[in-house]
Amino acid sequence: MAYTNLLGQVRVGVRGAQVVSQSLLLDGMTGIMGAYSLRKLIGTWTGDAILVRRSLDNTESGIGFDAGGDLDQSALISFVRPTITGYVLDQYSGSVVGLSLRKISGSYSGSAIRVRRSGDNAEQNIGFDVNGGLDTSSLLSFVNSSDTSTSKLLDQYSGASAAYSLRKLRNAYSGSAIRVRRSSDNSELNIGFDASGNLDTVSLLSFVGAGDGFVSIWYDQSGNGKNATQPSSANQPQIVVSGTLQTLNSKPTLYFDGSSRYFDCGYLNGGTKPADYSTFALARYTWSSYQISALIHSQNSVGSGESGYNMMTMWSGGRMVGNSSNNINYRYWYSNSLITLNQRYLFEGHYKSNTSPYVGKFYFNNNSIPVTDWLGGTAQNNSSTEFKTSIGRGGEHNGNYFKGEMQELVTYFSDQTTNRSGISSNINSYYSIYTPTENAFVTTWYDQTGLGRHATQSVVASQPQIVSAGSVITQGGKPTIKFDGIDDYLKIITFTSSVKTIFALFQHNGVDNYDGIVTARTTGQVNLGLASDERSGFTMANSQTTIDSIDATSFYVNSFQTKTLESTYGLNYVVCIKSNSLSGVKNFIIGADIYSN
């Protein structure tokens, strides 16, 4: 029988391809002059399918077949786009400066950046995670003032006069959070914290069982021993109802009934009336209509209140009222904003004595609330004697009970207005009360070459941003530093080296403007840089002055530049290569993958 094979040859006889046991096209066939395919054609073939040259560095490699006989696409892609297993500065030595938000040198043991948070202008170095990426967990923990395994609220902001919470507030604190009485037999038990610093609700619910649980002691975690107590069963705030934990936004909370439940704290300042105070209370009013209702108050038993202090009380009109007495004058002030019932608030009340006009400050959920001076005059009790403090009631003056839930209350007998944003942020990080508002800015971008050529910016207004509203700014899923296009830049001073090649990864977001990406300067002259073009986004530019080296000059990151070559918008990885140092652009690449070199 005559037949024509795949090579166009006429053959006579039985075709080998018809043998059932043969699985590949050319198995058993002889006289083949040539066979090319991206699949395996002969079972005995052990060679490659193709020889490939990659554009990255013109290296060549043979690519064979996978187990199924198809082209080994995995090997092909791995060769064309190799995974970088080392650090770029180790593989390509000689860099005169290396700034990155990932680790680029195996021997470098320093930080990536130093950041300043907006709340209190505190600064901290931020390093790398175990994978060599920017340690964003530490970054956000610092910026949002959240707890860490070794640093909690009172570790970060010490000096509290009294601190009550259903979470752990101080790392060294070894006591309990609350003492609980169960309804079944009136037995009591101290309840502490779990390994993460949360209230030990497992032990709590196991102890209370199917009945109710009431708090007889809310322990002071400040170290001053000012425990909030309530020995009377009828007056104890509740935490468990019929075996179910009372919660607010999924966190444990204490419930005050508005008629009888409260704590006595005694003399928080040791018997002497404090001059200043700052108090933070996380609570929710659950009245159906506005009632006079105190969160905390230190007030005399006369009931006039003119000699009280440290008061945060909702008045009948729905405004928060505060007061203080400096032994000569007393003041009431009220918020110009009304409280919304059944809404969680982080209330802040601040008072600084002898600061005319002797009116305090309120913040609701980290927002400053305008206040109005209500009353002023000579205090009825001009002595420096302190009054007892109550939580959930109007001090020694019986009445004005709080109805609602409370989770945390911290008071300082000192002015904490400079720290208030950080304290508020810490509480919010745990309880998720409001959308974070904290920002962070880069003061130093550390050089990883080991040459110490760090890019710095000491002027607050000119520091680029890395955290916005509590979240890390990213591009392509990776952390990035954002320059505002107005006055943000980082500067490397006394940069004494020639520059031939610049690698820069950036995204240009401006329009109709010149924005420098990287600029090397001599005294007063632009010599080498990457710059944005008002016509087309960003450009790479070189001044008309040719200088072979830069001595005793400044090197700018994201500063002004001139001369343009058109390019495009978007996330771009740019390489500017000079044939000689600062003598003219020889080649440039835009849009290459950051992880290829």
C-alpha cells in the first residue's frame, strides 16, 4: 500500500503510525529528513525543542519538553524572566547610592526609612520584614499608635493618674482587668487577660455560667492603685446577661443602667485638687432622649458643682459639658455640637489651668469640637481639697447617672493635648471607632550602599508622604513615597561622586507642570536628571552643560529639573544611562518590570 508521510515522501508498505502501541507521531518511522515542532515528536528524543535568547542580557538557553511532551513553558518563562534570589546591590556592585523600600543589599543591617507621624510629630526608623519588604506592620503600628507585644497605651504615653479598660493597657501590668460577681450564688472572681491582652472572656463566661455577671471592681492599670469599686450588688455595672457577654462593636463592654449603677474611685490625686487634666472615655449613651448623665465627675457633695473638676457629662440639651476649678475661679463650658444617642464616641476632655479664658477643650472621635464658655465666677469652695471621683455618676453629688456602655476610661492630671492624637489613635486602633486620620512623612531615606549617602528632609512642610489616613500609600501593591509636586523633596548633601547611570521607579500624577524625579546638581546648575514634562507627563533630561564629575554638590530626589524629552504617564521604571558621566543620554528604558534588571 502506497502512502505519503508528513515529509511529503511516498512510501509503500504498512505505516508505522498505525501501530497502536506507538504514542508519538514519528515513533517507529525511518528515513526522516527533518522534523521541527514545539511538541515532542519522537519518544527517544532527549534534546531541546528550541534555543532561546533573552533580551535582558542576550544570554541563550535550550528549552525542552514537559512530562506531557509539550514545550516546557515554565522553564521558558523562568529563563526569560528569572526570579531574583539575591539582592541587586550584591549582584551588581559599584552603586554610589541606593535608596529603596525593599532590601537591596544582603549586608545592609540598617533601616529603610525614618518617618514622622502627624499626630505628635514623633519619629521612628522603619526597617524590613523577613522577606526583605518594607516592614509595613511596624510602620502602621507606629503611625496609628497601636499596641505591640511589648508596648501598649500606657507604655507609649505614661503618666496616667488612673486607667480602666477591658484590654491590657500596660505591658508590665500583672493584675486583673475586673472583679466579677455572678448572680447564681454571689461568688466573685478576678478576671484578667488572655495572651493577646484581650479580656479573658473564656474564664469570665465559664465562671458566670448561664446567669448574670456584675463588676464589683474595675482595676486601675496605671500602677497608682486607684481602683474603681462598687461593693453594693444593686449598684454594680453589668457585663454578662443570661450567660451572654455584653459587647459593643464585638468588644466586651460594661453596661450602666442610668438609675443606680456606678463606680467610686476615691481621691484620684491623693486629696489635692489637680490643676490640669486630660480624660479619654470610650462610651455610648443609650438614652431614648437627652438626659443629664455623667461619664466621670469629681464633684462636692453640696451639689452645686462649682468646685468640681474633671467632668464629662451630657446635659439635657444633648451637649457635652465640662468644668473645672482652679481654687479661685470655676468654669463650665459646653460643646457646640450635640451628641448623637446610641452612637459610640471616644470623648476627650482637656483643661489647662491659668490659661485664659480658663475654658477647656472637647474632642469627639478625634475631631476638635468648638466650645462655649457657660458660667464663670468665684468658686464656692476655694480650697485645694480634692473631691472624690465617680464613674457613671455625678461625683459625691448623688444623681446624674450614666445610661449606656463604657469600655475604657483613662485620665491624666496633666495637660496631654500634645499627646492626645496619639492616645486617641491607640484607642481607635484597638476599638475601631472612627476612620483613622493619621499621616506619616519620610524624614530620611537610608542609603543601603554603606556609603552613608542618606536622603533627608528636616523641613516638615517638604517631607514626602508614605501613610495617608492610617493606610500605607501603594503603587502596584507595593509601598511608595508620595511627593506633592509643590515643595516635597529629599536631599543628599556633600555628594562627592560621578554619576553615570540612574535607575528610578516612579509614577507621575501631575499635569501641566515640571516635577523633578531625580536631579544631580553642581552649584546652581542642573546637570543630570529625570523630570516631568508639562506636555506629556514625565521625561528624562540632561542640561546643555557637560560636566564629567560632581564634586561638593547636592543630589536631589524629586526636585525641580529642566529640558524635556516626551514620554508617557503611568507607573514607570526608568534607567538613564550616560556614555560618560553627565555627558548625554545614550539609552533609556521606560516601563520595565521593577524585579528585572
